[in-house]
Amino acid sequence: MARSGVLGCPSGGHRSARRRSASSSIGSPLAPRTIERLDTLASRNVEPSLMARPRLALCVVLVLAGVGFGASCRNNRVGSTPDSATRGAAQDAPAPAAARQGDVTAIPGIDLADLSASERESFWSLANEELSTCGDPYSLAVCARDRRPCRTCVPALRFLARMVRDGRSRDDASEQLRLRYSPANAAQVNTTGAPSHGPANAPVTLVEFSDYECPHCAHAIPIIRQVEHDFPGRLRVVHMNFPLSGHTHALAAARAALAAGRQGKFWEMHELLFTNQRSLETADLNRYAQQLGLDMARFRADSASAEVEAEIAATRREGERLEISGTPAIFINGRRYDLPIERPMLRDWIQEDLDAAATPH
């Protein structure tokens, strides 16, 4: 996927297998899914649902002499490449069958010059197998070749080419395609009252569920800020608190951020908390509030208030409803973004949504 190494705590070995039904298609509805909590997954053998369960890797943190392990934020593979096991599995998989008679093997506007011969073969096999992103009874390849009235077929093929180029297995590439384009996979995310940047009527909204002790969340902050600068006036960014039970200071930090927000300093406190992620004791939080010039009596009262507690509980419930099991968890216009958190990929995703919003239906 990306070219640099993962920052933050290392991934654990837990990775649920993904299986794809031979009868599944982009146009079919998502299978029901069961909400899983991060702090219970490690002790369970979880079989994810067919289409939309994100790959889950627990960050295992060695405590002192190595006796205790604490649940940490999910490794969302910020700027990482597929691991060696994933690449090995893709390389060991049977080669795709030769093109069948009638298969599409060329489409104007789909540039595969940077794919190897075997990658192109895999791409065309998938392009002729996957159904139109609009749920029509013909393949993605036919949809694009014949210029059928489905505006997402060509973008979906470009997305599929990127998944193949990034070394994903056939099943994983197919799953990511469904996560991105399935009509049944767009959720309504309730962001009422949540802190946000950008115009409320922006054509694209990026919602991030985050934990102030999660190192991957901290690493995502400057990347999301860069993407905001790429789309001035066209992107709204919303922060949703999702403190994990394994992080002992995350809840207090979330309270501090919202309390600062009541004095117009949410984003300033937000930045300080992530910048000083290892210093989130009560004395540290009070020091940051003083640094921002907050009314300290009001800050302490708001931090401890039932109203702030209710706000955090509400965003956590929303995350659980959306089946979030770790952080950072990003939704763009209601679709779960389960790819590396890196500027080029986020920018491409958002640009495609902007293009779609500007295209008459």
C-alpha cells in the first residue's frame, strides 16, 4: 500500500480470516454484522462478516518487564505496506485463469501501464467477475467498456487497479471494492454537536473516531490537516471521541478537550493532547488549560460535568453502532475508509467524491 513503515506500537498477530462468498456482488446488500469491542476481541475467535468487517490487528504494548499486556489502539496501517504474510499469501495463491472468451481486456481511459503482466491478468479477471457498482446484471468491465449509465464503474476500475498494484490478494481487493462502492455500504453518521472544521454544507465530510492515547491517531492528525488544506471550503472534518477502555487517560483527555471547547479552544486543546500524548495526567491537563488561557474554575467544572460525559457517551454509542472496534476509524461521506491513512490515497478518495457530487445524476 504505502511505502513507509508503521509508526506507533507494533501489530499483534491477531488477524481474522476473510472469506468471500462466490455469490456475493457489489450490488448485493451487506450481511448482518455483530458489534465487537476492542477489549474482548483478543480472547475470542472472531469470524468477520462477509463484506465490511475491517482487518483488525491489536497493538500489543509490553508493560515494564514484559509481564502485562494492555489493549491499545487498533493498528490502522498508517503509511504501511501489506505485511510479508499478506504478500506471501497473494503470491502463493493460484494464478488467475486465462481470459475467457468474451471477457473484456481493454477499456479506454483505464491505464494499466504500471501493472506487471500477472497483475494485469488478475485485474482483468476481477474486472470481468465483479458486477457493476450500480447493481446491474453485467460486469464492471462491460459497464465501463459500453459506457453504461453508472458513473462509478470507471472510478471503481481505477480503484481496483490500485488495489492489485498495492499487492492485495484477490479476496481483499474484492472486499475493498465492495466497501468503497456497494450501495448498501454507505452509513449515516450522527455527528450532532461534535467539533468540526470546515463548512457545514461541504460536499464531503470526513468523520474520525479517535482516542487521545492512540499513537496511530496522533500520526493521522497532520495527514488529515494536510488533506484539509488540499480541499479548502469543500471538506468538513469532524472529531468523534472514542476513548478505548485499555487507555487509562483517554477518557479524561476527551473530557478536557470538550471542556476547552466550551471556551472556544477545542482544536487548540486537541492539538496539545496529541502532541503531548505521553503526558495526560490531571496535572498535565490543567497545565494545558492554563497554557490556553482558559478560565480554570470553569474548565474543571466542565471537565467533570454530566453534560460532557453524556457527549462522550453519545459519540461512543455511535461508534459502536457503526461497529468500530478500534481507532482511528474514518468515514468519508458515510463510507468506512479502511485503507492506509496517507495523503495521496485520502486525497484520491475525496476527489472522487467531489467529482461525483459535481456530476448531475
